[in-house]
Amino acid sequence: MESNKRNIPIKLGDFSVIDTEFSSIRERFDSEMRKMEEEMAKFRHELMNREANFFESTSASTNSSALASARPKQNYAADISSPLIQEDGDNKVLKLRFDVSQYAPEEIVVKTVDQKLLVHAKHEEKSDTKSVYREYNREFLLPKGVNPESIRSSLSKDGVLTVDAPLPALTAGETMIPITHK
């Protein structure tokens, strides 16, 4: 079986991940807390509705149908929530970070093999009195549908490698077909 291999270029940047990522940590924390409070309020409301429906019903069959109808219909694919996935406008991006601060930029390789992202770094130094050898390997299975050509990586001045992989749009099996007019 032939595997698809692709090296991903590393863009060097004169930025610090600590400066850019953690400057708004309080705002993001407050935002996440508000979202959690909203979800808890929705859950509390739904629970109260289910409880009310349960006690209003007179038969066991009515109880189960009342509980089933009280469940909200959700598209879970649209609600993917992970610290690794971030919003980028209307799209979602898988954002991975690797601490490669002990390696020079030329010692780091980022590539894809089939549906896997591979990060490899190797450092060797030898002198008359000592030898140093360090190796770093990380493998990450990419979600189905990620285009390896769209993956980008950047290395901050403080040695944090960031890999961004745009995720395919989740359409829950629905595809719009354009209509051509003649």
C-alpha cells in the first residue's frame, strides 16, 4: 500500500506564544464561564419542564412520550467542543502545540503520512568530554477529511511549534447542489 507523505514547512515567527495566547486568558475564562452558566440554566429549565411533564401525565406510556418530546433536538456535530478546536470565522481549526524549545528550527520536521501528523526533532552534539542526544516524536491522528495541503505550522521565538489544520465543514450528510440556469 502506498502512503501519502507530505512535509509541512515551518514558518519562523518573531512572536511569543505566551504573549499572544495568554494576554486574553481572563476574557476567555469569563466567556467560558458565561457559556457554562447559560448551559446550566438551559439544563435546569429542561429538567424543570421534564419534571412538570412527568407529574402532569397520568399513564406510564404518556410519561415516556412526554419525556421524549421534552428532549431538545441537537446537531451534535455543530457543537464540537474541544480545547484543541478553535473558531476561525465560520470555520473550525484544529490547533496543536508542541514544546520544541530544546531544538533548533533546522532540527524540527513536521509532516503528514496518510491521516497522521508527525512532529520529529533530533539534536546531537558531541565534544571530547561529552555527548548529548535528544529526540522528540509526536504522532497525532488527524480527523477524517482534513486536507494535508491546508495544514500550516509556525515556530515562536520561545520554542512553541503551533500546527493549524482547518477542519472540513460539518454538514451532517447534507450537501447543497447548485442549480445552473440556462
